[in-house]
Amino acid sequence: MRKILNLTNDGIFPVRLHLELKDDYLSDYQKRMLKRYGESSTGTSIMMDILIPSDMPLHNLHYAIQKLYGWNNSHFRRFNFAGRCIQYVDE
């Protein structure tokens, strides 16, 4: 996570998140379709950058991601944070 604007009066600020959907087991056909229709340069992932409020709970982020990708709560999820972000989240 990264701050991109100064803190507002209430301490909430926008955070830019980089999301990547990745599948290492796609067929060649599926990779071609991702390149053609998913704007994927590699054919193995779809990436998107979003802005969220700094006080958004992970539960709410989960549902925001659901809506962004058109899902209906029918997938597994995993949140990965860089080491310095984990310290920030824990504070």
C-alpha cells in the first residue's frame, strides 16, 4: 500500500492498490484469450490499480474486489502484503 495524497482532516487518505489475478496453470488457448480480451501482456494474469480509503476493512475490500471482477463470492482469496505494509497494517 502506498499513500498518494496528504492526510485529510479526519486522518483518512486514499491508498493505491495494485491487484493481480494470476493463474500458472492456464492452457495456451486461455492465455491467448487473456492477451486478446483481458489486456494481459503475458497471458497469465490480469492487473488493475484501484484507489480505496485508508480505513477500509479487509472484509469490505473483499467485496469491492468481487464487484470489480464481476464475481459472486465464488472464489478463494488471499491478501499478500509487502513486509513494510504489514507493519503499517498492524499499527
